[in-house]
Amino acid sequence: MSTFYICPTPIGNLEDISERVIKTLQSVDVIYCEDTRRARKLIDHFSISTPLKSYFIGNELDKISEIEDALIKDKDVAMISDAGTPLISDPGSELIRYLVSKGFEIVSIPGPSSVITALTLSGFEIKEFQFLGFIPKAGKEKSEFLVKLFNSEIPTVCFTSPKRLLKDLDYFEKEGLESELVICRELTKKFETIYRGTAETLKNQISENIKGEITIVVGPTKNNNNIDLDVDKAINILLKQNVPKRELAKALSVVTNMSVNDLYERVKDL
């Protein structure tokens, strides 16, 4: 029976790839990857000649039938991401869900993950943690992200881009997040750097020109007040009372620790 393999690749240091992953990528009939040019550098380095095909956010749903057809024809298929373990803040969940529903054999090979690496470096108690993916840029999603941070009694792992890091720290500070942060830059690479502190203190340690992959671990909340998660219900009640939207945003910002601007963006078109 054909098999679909989920294959993790190094997050930086190529020596972190496992012998099992190399053998698997050499033996399968096709490898699906996010960026064929980036993947080509990896497989060339390890003298792997297996054909590459693209699989990214823009075409992931269209590729499901193609991958299914390959498996039906008894071809073994592997998936890799640009770095780390596939599906973690990367495309693939819909595909795996579909393959499971069809009864295909799926094998996930353990390997590198910036989430786990950052957690083990953090110094926090990590018997439990939450992973929230990339920090949203704006709107309701960003407000909900902050709610989860303020209400969390366990560490949180998240990603951001180097271009947005200082903006995200500024946002955390303005919203009153007092938790300890561990910022991991370029994990496993030559210029790996670990920054520790609060949003306020870290802003003074980090250059505006910072580059590289960024993983953040946010420590358990130090804020004594939890946020009411049912903000939408409160908004609806106040709107029915004809409270002006700007005043509504100001009032809710006091009791939720969300910013007035974010709350106003959330209600202005209602």
C-alpha cells in the first residue's frame, strides 16, 4: 500500500536532519514542498534526486486530488515545509484530514520544530503550553490573540516576522502585558540569539534592522485581572442601547485591556 510521509526538515542547521528523513525522501516517488527553489537546495545538499512539486497556501486545495491520484497509483508521497515540521503554521491540515477520511496510510516522522526548541530554551515550566501561530496584524483576530495571552497561566509560543517584531512589542507594552518574554532569533543557525525580558525592556535591546526567523515564548500572565471573553455579547448589548461606537470602544477598553482603536475597528462597521 502506498504511504504519505510528513517529513520535518532543519530549521537552520542542516546537520539536524535525520537519517530516516533522508532515506524517506530518497525512496518516495515525489516530494511536495512550499518553495521548490528552497527545497532544491536542501535535496541537492543530500544528493536526493526525487522530483519536487509545489504545495503552498495558494494551491493546497487544488493539489488534494493530484496527491490522492498518486497514492491510488501506489506511489509514495512525501511532504516537507520550508523549515521544521510541516503543518505547524503551514499548509497541509485539509490534505491530511482528507487522506485520513479516505483511509490512506500516513506516517509522520519526528524532527526539528522551532516551537519545541524555543520552549526548551525559555526557562519556563513547560509541562503545558499553548501555540498560537503568527501574531495577527490587526482587527478582531489580534484582540482575540491578546485575550489568550492575558488569560494564560501557561507559556505561549508564537511567531512574528523581523519587520513586525518591534511593532508587536510596542503593542504588548501599550496593552499592559507584563509577562516575561523570550525572543529566539535564527534558532540553530550561526547567529542564533536569545533575548529575555519584558516588552518594555526588550524594545531597547532589539535593532530596527533585525533579521532572521523569530519565535517568541510568552511566560504565564502576571496580570491579576482576566479579560471577559464574551466581548461580542457586550458589544451587542451596548449597540442596542444606542451607545456611540467611539464611546463604546472607550468603555470596553477599560474592562477588557483591549485598546480603544482595536475595539473601534471591531465595531465601526456594525
